[in-house]
Amino acid sequence: MLAAPAALHLLLPAPPLPPPHYHHHHVAFPAPPLHASLPCSRRPRRRPPRHGVARASAAMAEEASSSGPTKFSVRIPVGDREILVETGHIGRQASASVMVTDGETILYCSVCLSDTPNDPSDFFPLSVHYQERLSAAGRTSGGFFKREGKTKDHEVLVCRLIDRPLRPTMPKGFYFETQILSWVFSYDGIHSPDCLAITAAGIAVALSEIPNKQTIAGVRIGLINNQFIVNPTTEQMENSELDLMMAGTDSAILMIEGYCDFLTEEKLLEAVEAGQVAIREICKAIDVLVQSCGKKKMVDAISLPPPELYRHVEDISGDELMKALQIKGKIPRRKALSALEEKVISILSEQGYVSKDGLSGGTESLADIVEDEDEDEIVDDGEVDEGDVHIKPVSRKPLQLFAEVDVKLVFKEISSKYLRKRIVERGKRSDGRSPWELRPINSQCGLLPRAHGSALFTRGETQSLAVVTLGGYQMAQRIDNLVDTEDSKSFYLQYSFPPSCVGEVGRIGAPSRREIGHGMLAERALEPILPLEEDFPYTIRVESTITESNGSSSMASVCGGCLALQDAGVPIKFPVAGIAMGLVLDTQEFGGDGSPLILSDITGAEDASGDMDLKIAGNESGISAFQMDIKVVGITLPVMEKALLQAREGRQHILNEMLKSSPPPSKALSPHAPLIHVMKVKPNKVNLIIGSGGKTIKSIIEETGVDAIDTGDDGTVKITARDLTSLEKSKIIIANLTMVPKVGEIYRDCEIKSIAPYGAFVEIAPGREGLCHISELSSGWLAKAEDAFKVGDRIDVKLIEINDKGQLRLSSRALLPDVDSESNIGSTKEKVPQKDDVIKMTTKRPRRKKQPEPSGAENATTKALAKSAAAPAGSKGSEA
């Protein structure tokens, strides 16, 4: 159990004295106080003036304005340490801004709102931006442009972690565009900033004018030696079996996401419970800070459709809406609902209830307009001048005008209500399934003959085409993050969601945040089942293209990706599958007994209209990846437990269906896949392979026809080739180059490279020469070496000596028949290339690690020399 939140430290002027647990001081630079009265350009009806909650605090802040801004700070216990939260001294023109410090990691977060509201919509206008400045770690970008540019995938994932728990706390009817900006200004390499970003955003929103429902906070939970750690350090995470990011309020859970080493549902629930305890303590401390310096909430800016509109829409659409929701097909049901919506708008327009120009006005506004038009023509005493038309005042009952967008919003809410009611009352969903029933599953492998592995996974109206590509080190994905120390990764999954998969026309371009998030979820689900690089030294790329979508396409990517890996011959540990779970939280409202109703394998409509989207991937006994989004303000642990156990049953069913794939995965390396051989040499021999300026390695690639040769500082050599013949040739050359000569070894058919007066220099292996003295060239006496040999001749030699400088002394005379037999004792040992050793790598976690990267000049040389793959022709087996 964590300690209670520490006392809030308000940094205020000296007198009057605050309560005993507060203290104060001044900041050196002058500026207006945080809570000074500011002119407000917004409409008073929509935007209240900014002011603090406590008048005493505001008065003291105003008194301190002459000497500098007022700083408010609080230290909050999190795990085994404290985080420092400061506000009021930086970013004072924003609606709210905070600095959060953990160790020497500092994150700044601001929240701003637009001056005027947007048009009504069913989607809260919230945008989140998170950036890790490389200067925070004393670095700059390695590229040509030194300014941070396009948001990296890792930063996109953190943006999603911030957005997803905040959105359910935003009230309906609040249409002011909201922007949350977060920057990492300092990073100590120990305390990760991503979990701080969620808490910082929650604090900033709580301090701002946004009328959010509840305060949120976020933490990371690790599992080390069977102990749960709150916000573990980066070093601790290296040994953790769990990486759980979660956010919630003081009483409920809003979001979880992460991956683990196939933990059980019970263990995951224990982790969530530990995280909820930590979040509860953070939220309590935030509430104390908000009471002291938070701004007044814009409650009066909330604009909801009038209650009468719900009655009108329900009266018109009720019966037809129930029929439309029973249509099983997604596209026909969508068209039927769209036609019904247009019918409702048309009828209300004919009745005079809908304003076609999109402007809504209440009864009072319309009456005021009518009265203003009549005032110019009505005479107070009832008499008019001659020639004037006498217009008598007519008592008119003003009509109730609604905006068309309000009708659409109400129609969507009523459709969701009827969908829930049908499921709860009748126990049947739109496609006729029971709450725990899964859609029909079909899968087939080997669709694409030239791909290294492929699979088509279909579940109902959701379909994923997964393709696996195998390659060498050059295919590894480069990464440049502030937190991660790896420079590349040898396994990655890329997810695509084209508009055609939902029957729509849309823009095609860079991957969206949704595509990046779903791809990472599927990647984390598959990563633990991959073999270690020492067993399968390939870079693996999985592409999942969604060709149809009606819910849970990310989990279809997990299933399809698993089958495609098997089809590519990747020796996975065991198959995994994924399923998405839904929820109707309050069933009593729809005729149920009040207990939550869990839905297995939800469709798109059930996701949009439900209260939860819980994605779980793993096998029969454990979980590898998970993600949960909540549309209500949190769920409790018992509800999550019920959903996890029901999801386990669903995964077991899907895994059984995947075994029925027709045709099944080949489980053999494709003939079109490259061959990769890994060998290990002594580290001091690596330069012999590269040669001066890369001359040697270039000649090997050109001579043998291999695709690439990669070397590492640890002596690892990786050869990538398209056929077995070129691979074997390069292996022999490298083995000869890096061999360790031993006295007594015999080398056959060696070329004489040069001749000197005292003997000949003979090349016993590429790049390795030794001196055969004139006295050792023949059994007889020679005046000059040129008398018997010339450059280019080939002879057999024996290594008879290695001097202190490593120079080799060779003898051809020792192998001639007429030499004394005693000199031949022990000289019959043939030279055998050194036996190749497999790389011995260790991984602290089952996650697939990067392959050793060539260092320095070696990296640049080998990459420059790696040529394009030739026409494929090879073997199904790898020499690895």
C-alpha cells in the first residue's frame, strides 16, 4: 500500500501565513500572477472568466505579482519514490500547464482551448501531441536535419496512451477544441517519460477550465521476481516479465495496454490491482492541488440537444429502427440506418422542427425574432394613418427549431440504445449470435506463391491478408528513440487499414495513428513466440492488410500473422490468437438484472455502441498482449476479471479453428527466401575479412555472388545469399582468411605471389602469405629462386615455423619424396578450415533482440557493398 499523498506546497508570499503544512518562496523573474484577472474575449454565456477556486489564494497571488509569478507545487509518492508537480510559473497563458519531474526526467505539458466552440459532433475535438526532444538526453538527430520533425511511431503510441483515458472523462456537449502538448525536456536514462506523460496530461486537464468528469493518472507496472513494481526504471524493465501501462481514476480503470510473457489472467488482474492502488493515491494528491489553484470549470458551455428532440426521433423511427438493427450484413444495415436517418430529418423538416441552415434556436429566440418583426407595424392605440395597411397582431405559437446535426446526434444515441436493448432483452445480437458466441472462422495459407509466407484469416466480416518477408541485417528496422537503446529491431509488424475494407472512399497516405497503434499491438502479441536469433538469424517483417473490417481487425492480424509465420518456415514456439471483448455495463436500464453483460468477438457496431473494447492475445494458458479502451468513466476489477476469463475461452476456440486451415501452413523455408549463415571468428580477425578500405570483403562478394556479408565487433559474421553454392564458396574463403595457422599443417595448390632473391612468398589463404626460403623450395641446391619458379606458379607447402612477429615460414622441400623420412614425421596433417561456431546470444526476455550491428567503418563498408539480390534459386534449408 502506498503512503498517503504528501502535503501540498504552495509557493506564496510571506504574510498572511498559510496553514502549517504549506510554505512559500518567490521566483526571480517578474510576471503577472497565475490567477490575476484577465480580460476574456469569449462570449460570457459560453466561457466563464478564469479565476482560482480560493479567493484567499487569488488575493495573495495578486499581491505577489510585483515580484514574480506564483508557483504551486506538490510531491506525490509513486512506488518507491516521489514525483514533483509544479504549475503557475511556466506556460501561464495556456489554460493550464504543469512540469512533472521524476529523478532528472522532466516533462512539460500544456492544455489550451479554442475561443469559440466547434459545430456539434459525436466526436470530442481533442488532439494530443507528444515529443521527445533529443536534447533532453544531450543528443541531436543523426540525419541532415537537426530539428525534430515527423512524429516517430513510439511518440504516436504515447499520444494514444494519453488520448484514450482522457476522452471518456470529457462531457457530451462540450465542443471547444482542446489541444494537449507534451515535451520531454530532460531525460536521465533511468526514469521513463511515457508513463509521466499520462499523469501530466491528467493534472493539466484537471487544473484547466475543461469540465471533465474525473481526474485521471497513469502508471507503468513491471513484474520482477514475482513482485509488482510501480513505475520501474529502465534497468528494472530489462528483467521484467510484464510491461503494463494503465490509467484510471480514484475508483475505476479507464485504459490498460501492454505485453507480457504469457502471464495468466489471474496474475494480470493482480498487476492491475496494484496499479489501481497507485493511481488512487496520485488522484487524491491531484485533487488537493486542484482545490488550491484549479480554474473554474466551463460547465455552462455544455450544450446538449433538447430533451424534446429525443421523443420526436424515437416516435418516428422506433419500429423501423428495430428492424434495421436486425439486418445481419454490415453494409445493408448501414445503408438501412442511413436511409432511416434521412427519413427522420425529412419528416421533422416538413413538420417545421428542423432548421435546414444548420442553425438551431430555442423557443425564446424564435419568439424574440417574431416580436421584433411585428413591432414596427403595430400601433399602440390601434389607429393607423390613412393609406397604411392595418396589420393586426396575431397570436402565434412559435415552433421548436432543431439543427440537423442535433437530429443526427440524437438518432445515433437512440440507435445505440436500441442495439443494447435488443442484446439484453432477447440475448441476440444483430447477426443472431448469443453474447458469448464467435463468428465463423476460415483460414488458408500459401496464397501468394512468390511471398516467403502468406495467410488469409477471415472471421465473420473481418479479414486480414498477412504476408511474411525474411531477410538479412539490411532489412532490420532502424529506430531512433530517446528511451530505447536499440538501434534496430529484427522483427516488426506493419498494419494497413485501407478505406475499401469498410466499403468507403478515403484518402491513402502515411499510416494513421490508429494503424500504428494496431500494428504495434499485433507485433507485441507475436514477438514472444519467435525463436531466438541464434536459432533463426533472419529479420522478419509481417504485413497485415485488412481487406474487410467489421470489428477486431487487429486481433485478426494476430491470427493471420501467426499462420503466415508458420507458412514462412519460422519455427515459432506455439500458435497464438486474439479476440476482442465488448461490454454493456448497465443492463438494468435495458430490462436486465443490472449485472454487466460481456460480449465475445464484437463487431464494429457493438464496439461503437458498447462500453468497452478489450483486446486480448495469447494461447490457451497465458496472455502475450492486451489493450483496453473504455467509453464509460471506468470499470471495476470484477468486471475485468469476467471479461478476461470469457476471452480465454474464445481464444481456445479460435486456436482450434486455426488448426483447420486449408491449405495448412507449409512450415518450411520458401525457395525464394534468402539463405543466411552465421559463423564466429576471433574478434581480431574481423579486419582481415574487411580488408583495407573494404577491398577484401568487396572481392569476396563479387567472387561468390552473395548478397551481403555483415561483421560485428564480437567476431560474428553473417552471410546472406540467394543460393547454396555462393554461400558455401564465401564460407570457405572467410574460413581460410580467419584461420589460425598451426605448425605442421599442409596447404595444397598455393600460388606464388612474389619472388625475392632469398625465396618466394606463397599465399596459403586469401590475404595470408608466408615465406618459403630458397633452401626450402626444392630438394636440391638453387642459386636463385627464379631458376625454378616464377610468379603465378602453384606449389604445395608445409608450415614449419611461426616466429614472434606472427610471420609464417613455409617449406615445399618437406613434402618432396626424396626428403629424409624423419623430417616428415607428423607432417601429414592436412589443413582443415576452422569449424564454424553458432553465435551464442542471450536474451533476458523472450522478446526478439536486434542482430549485432557492424561497427564503424565496417558498417559503412558492408552496407555499401551489399548488392541487390540476383534471380532467386536456392534451397529450402538454412545453414544457420
